[in-house]
Amino acid sequence: MRLLFSLLASYRREAVLSTLSALVWMVMVIIGPYLTKVVIDRAIEGERRDLLLPLVGAVLAAGVIKALGVGGRRYFAFLLSYRAETDLRNRIFEHIQRLEFNYHDEVPTGELMSRSSSDLSQVRLVYAMLPITIANVAMFVVVVAVMLSIDVTLGALVSLAVPMLLYIANTYARRVIDIATDVQQKLADNTAVIAEAIGGIRVVKSYGQEAQETEKIRMAAIGIYERSMELIKNRAIFIPLFELVAPIATAVILGIGGLRVIEGALTPGEFYQFAEYMVILNFPLRLTGWFFAEIPRASAAGGRVLDLLKTAPEIADPAHPVDLPPGPGDVRFSNVAFRYPDGPPVLDGFDLHVPGGRSVALVGATGSGKSTVAYLLARFYDVTGGTVSLDGVDVRSVRLSELRNEVAVVFEETFLFSASIRDNISFGNPDATDDQVRLAARLAQAHGFISDTVDGYESMIGERGYSLSGGQRQRIALARAVLRDPRVLILDDATSSVDAVTEDEIRNALKTVMAGRTTIIIAHRPSTLALADEVIFIDEGKVVASGTHTELLERVPRYSAVLATAEVG
């Protein structure tokens, strides 16, 4: 609930206007029975024709103002709730973007999607109900005060509804808070299963595992159903109890109040006013009870959102950033150690120097740490020991935006967005001109096939770029990296998953973009290794040999074995 109330400060105007509108509505609701009582006791009982029309007009005016209050309350309350939901969704997405690879390695995409969708819907509901709940509480206090002024005994009996309501609400909350939290978690788990199944639909269909994936989702849905039914059973018990509070109070008032009219202690108008107030209190008592019933689930959802927002990024800008000096892209790893969370050491005493403008190829067995080297330079992860520097500056001392503008990575698995080819190439530089985009495409040997498409650079490529061939996707990714004109270009197995013809196309593109640029190539194919000025062989987290591909084949048996294994794999 702390999260819910902390956001209210950002929307004071909407919160104040919605609450004021609700209070105007409340005042008019309270005035209505009083005006009716005056009409009965003074105009009708007193046979005052001169008062009847003005009092009826006052009743009508109160009704109009009440209607305006309802409209204002609903408009500003929903304005508040949707703005708060939008703000929270934006904050969540911004925060997710700042979280490091480690976090995304461990938390499923569907889990994050759930926190920015179903969890936020629960939070929004509470915001929408908050103004009317405040007005309802105020209405109850004022109405009970008016009742006490009319008849102390009856007013005191009505006020007993408050502890009854609070007791029921507290008992209900204690019984369902854990269930509500579990329901929200299971909704997130189900979203994760669906997201994974849809994301891997090609694998699912190619292996004929549609039934298996459907069963996973069915079992996840059953888990949601079973826990939701526990929640519903509790609601089925406690919501009627909330509903009973007002009728019980009304029955008591009608019985005792009727006797007091017969005894002459109350006038018929006062009794009618009392009865009307009890009818009026039915609504706030029921609605407040319903609000309390929703609080546990909203609290669970808000807690999950807050947990996400409280997760501090491990990779962040330094407190006192250092600007990168002009330089050729000189890269140095000095006695670097690294391990992934809860994993064995990946790099240990790793040393590597890549002079500016030179290209090196990293070769090693699976798990040897070659991709980790690239990720540490781009600071997707931080070293656990030693330093990684670019042009003499520790990468941890540089702003992330500046560092990643100077270090571009082309990953093995190319990800393209469901947008135009131009938008994908200019993703890292949205302000690039058409000429700059075309130049990058030419350098990446992509301009030819792009020009052959119906809409050229404005062609939509579909989700993940599956409408293109593997080589075409890689060349667009390469153009995207080149457009930023980085000091260092990292190619993480960019040709490992393509055929020989496609590899030849990509290799021709690489020759162009690597010229005069510091380049780190992670590869195992001899034709790609030949592009590098030097080949670095990594084994068990250390550099164990360096030289040309031919030299390493001749003098390092382990190097030959690793390449042979990679080719077979």
C-alpha cells in the first residue's frame, strides 16, 4: 500500500478534485433526507403552501448538484487511476530496461509482463475506488453525527456498525492475503508459459509438441483456478457478511425507531429522516466493505510491483563518470576474474591487449569464456576482479550510454524488431539521415537485397525478422552496429548458424566494416578466423596461445581439437 499512496503526491490535482466531487455528492446525499423531513414536518404537516414549492425546488437543486458530483467524482477518479497506472507502467518499463543481464537471465519475460499488466490493473482499481471510499467514510461520520443529534440512542446503535465492519474486514484480509499473493504469482507464471510457447512456436511446431505445450498452459491455468476458487470461497463467505451489516442496522433502527415514534419521542418527519439515512448508509457500508475485500489482492499486486521497482540495477552509471578521451579503440583486459552468480569461475587471471584498429578472433571450447570477454567490454556484466579498459579508461568509470555508443555488439542470435528495415538499422541512432542509413547498409552488403524488396527501406519485416533469411538478418544487424560508427565492433559468432553461401555474404560485409576498426570476433570457422589480424585461443579462463590460424593449428593440438569439435557440433 505504500506504493499506492506514494504516487498520489504526483497527482494531487486529480486526487483533490475527485475527492472534492465525491464530498459534494456526499453533502447532497445527506441534505436530501433533511430537506424531505422539512417538507413533511413544516410544509405538509404545517399546511404551509408558501414553503412547499421552494422546498421542492431545493430538493431538485440538491439532486442536480448530487448528479454533477457523481460525474466529477467518476471522471477525476478514473483520470487519477489511469494516469497512475500509465505512470507506473512507464516506470516499470524504464526500470526493466536499466536492469542488467543477470536479472533478465533469471526472471522470465512473462513474469515481467504480468507485473506491468494484471498487477497494475489491480492497483488501478484501488485508485479508482479511493475517492468514493474517502467520501463514504466521511458520509458515515457525518450521518451518524446527525443521527446522534436527532436521537442519541438510535445514533449510538448505528455507530456499532463501524467496529462490526472493521472486524469483518480485518478477518477477511488475514485469511486471503497469502492466497491473493499466490494468485498474482500464478498469473505471472502462466503469462511466462504463454510467452515462452509463443516465442518458441517454430520449435514447438517443428517437433510436433503442440499438445505438450497446451498441457503446460492447462496445468498452469488449473493452478490459477484452484487458488482463485479459494479466494472466491472466502469472498462468498465474507462479502455477504459485509452486506449484512447495513440491513441489520436498518432493521434495528426501524424496530426501535418505530416504537419511539409511537411513544412520541420522534416526529414522523424525524423518523423518515432516520430511515432515509439508514438507506443512504447502506451504499457506503456495502461499498466500503467491497473496497476492503479488494485491498488484499491490490496490496499483493502492489507489493510485487514495488519489489520490482526496488530491485537496484547492479550495472549502473558511476557516481563520478569519466569521459572517454579521443582514441583508436585500444582494449585491455588486466588480470580479469569473473564468475556468473552461483557459478564456477569463467575467467581467472585473464590478460588481453587489442591495439586500436586491430582485429582479433577469440577461439575456445564451449564455456571457455570467449563471449564473456565481449560482454565485459560492453559492461553487460562487471568483472569480479581486475580491470577492463578502453583507451586507457576503466569501463566501470564511463557512462553506460557513452560506453555502449563506442562498443557495438552483433550477437549470434539476431533480434530484429517488428518495424521497417530503416527503423531496424537506425535503432541505435534514431536521428540518422536516409543517406547515413543507406551508407551503413552498403557497408554491410545489405543495400542490394533491401532495394529488391517492394518498399525498399520502408519494408516491414515482421516479428523478429523471420520474413528474411539468416544472412539478411545478420547483415541488417551489422548495418545497425556500423551506423553508430563505434570504436570497437564485437561479432559474437555472427556466422555460426548460417550456411556457407550466407557466410560468404556476411564475410564480405565484415571485410568492409572491420577496416581500420578495433574488432573482436568470436568464431570457429577458418574462413571467418582468417579475417582477424590475430587469433587468441582461450582455455579454462585464460589466454593460452596466440598467432595466426595456421600457426595455432601447427603448434597447439588443443586448438585443433576445439575447432574440430565445433565443426562437428
